Amino acid sequence: MKKTISLVVLVLVLFTTTLLSQNKLNEYKVGHTFKISLPEYMSKTSGLNTSAAIQYKSSVKDVYGFAISDTKEDLLLSEMKFSSINEFYESFIITFLKDEEKRTVSASKSKKIGETNFIESDASYFDKEAKIEIFYLVGIVETKTSFYKVISWSTLDNKDKFKADFQRILYSLKD
């Protein structure tokens, strides 16, 4: 008898709770997953860029980098609509290192692999504190759903040694 009363009360509570609910719930997917490959000598790290989805480095080789993901949906919510990867690249590169001494940015190179668009360029500047020139490989990736900034760097003296690895990281990105 007690079990029957408990069951009836439980059914009434669930039924009443359902009836009192006034709004339908909408489900949202949170977060964005993508894949990127790193050379064996690099490992994931933190502290390089607070906006980065992944950060990587090799302290021994003095190379660093990170990738930032911007979904097209989130950009639209911020009222930022880019008509092409070129437009996204131009809006980023114009401010990248703009106040740094001896800033140089090479002409960009575009490439398409499957449905993914890539742009890369070299950038460098003189770091007054370290008293050394820093080299960056700046990469922009456009997929169906997102734009990515993939930034890798070393000293300018090591550009020839690490640029190919930086490019392999850039072109490995998939979502």
C-alpha cells in the first residue's frame, strides 16, 4: 500500500512539474573541436595567449605558437561578417605587430586543400627587450564553419630551420 501511494505521489509530482514548466528549452552545442598536428619536439603549453584554443612550444629549441578559433556563427553574433578568407586575413594583419620596431610583413600566399582555404605570410620585428629579431609564420585558415589564426614564431636567425615545421602545423589543421 505504501509503495502504491509513493508511486502515485511521484507521478503527480512529475506531471505537475511538467505542466508548470512555461518555456521550451533549446539545446546549444558549446565549444568547437578541431585537429592540429605538432612536431614531436613541441608540446602543448599555456600562458602564451589567453584567447588561444591550443598553445605549443619547445623551450629547448626556442619555438612557440598558438591557434585561435573563431566560428563564423560567433563572428556574426559580434556583427563581424567576412566575405572571404582574404578579408579576414587583411583585417587581422593590418594590426599584427603594427607598433613594433622594424616590422615587416611579406606578401601573402593562398592555398586550397580540399574544402579548406589557407593564407600564410611571414612577419618579423625587432624586440627591444630581448634585443633580437623575431620571425612569425602567420597563418589563416577558413573551413566551412570557422576561421583560425595559427601563429608560430622563433628568432629570425632560426627562420630557415623552423619555417617548414611551422607550415606543416598550419596545413595540418582540420575541423
